[in-house]
Amino acid sequence: MHDQAALEQQRIGAPPHAAAGSRPARGAALLALAKPRLAAISGALPALMGNAAAGDLGAAPGIVLTAVLWCWQMPHFFALGWRHRADYPAAGFPLLPAVDPTGARTATWSFAYAAILLPGSLPPGALGWLGPVYGGGALLPGPVFLHRAWRFLQSVPDRETAAARLFAASLIHLPVVMLALVIDRIGPW
């Protein structure tokens, strides 16, 4: 039976848990405790796990989707972190929103990741890895998300409201993109 499982693994490639359970992934998870920006890796790994399940851990669409998930998480996390910045020191976590008194660095990082996310989410549609539904689904919420990140960066006197709006935009952005991906994959186009 063990030989059969080994043959099956050779046939389909690395098991999905190989992407998340590998030594580098475990090391990244431990580093994430010390460097919160690295924590986003764990949220982005499912795309690589899908690559592994499909038999090609290094397939470009999964790598791009991993990057999209990672870049999306940062403005999402920073906006939420800014809104709850008093809670982190109380819990002993000196995360960026908690140690950034004006929010300027938090907002700058949010905008930078959102600015990378917009063009970074387009290659699967533009290069033909996915079709027009994904292309439109990735393009439509992207400028809104970027605009909300820009407002977070520019809203010095009222960063709280801007952070709430950026967080809300993040809750719309990712489901729209993921739903477009699923519809594109199951549709006849």
C-alpha cells in the first residue's frame, strides 16, 4: 500500500501540504511572529497548495495568485490594525499601526501594497491564463481599492474613517476577484 501511495504522489506531483509544511514555509511562519508583514505568507500559501495539488508547484498562475493574496492582505491588515491600534500594545504586540502615532507609515505601506496589487492582479487575464471574466473581475475593484488606500494616506486629520473605508473596500475586493476567478474557470468562455 505504501508503494502505491508513493507511485500516486509521483504521478500527480507534490502533495498540497508540501507547500505549507515545507521547512521554508515553517521557517517563514516562525519569522512571521517576529515580522508581521511576513504573516501574510500564510494567507497566500493556499494558491501554492493548489499548484502542488495540480502537480506543478511552480506554475505561474498560482505564483501570481499567491502574490495577489499577499499584496491584498497588507492594506486589509493595516486598515484593521489602525482601527484597533490601542489593542496591540495591550496584548504585547508592537505592530506597525500601534507604534506609528500619526499613521503615516501605516498608510504609506497600505498604499504601496495596493499600488502593487492593481497591476499585479492583471497578468492572469492579460496573459490568457484566465479569461475575460477574471480580467474584468480583477480590474473593476482594483482602482476603488487603490483609491481607498490613497485616501487613507491623504486623510491625516480623519485617518480613522479612511481606514474603515479601506477595510470595507478590502472586504469587497477579494471576494469579487475570487468569484470572478471561479466563474471564469467554470464558464464556457
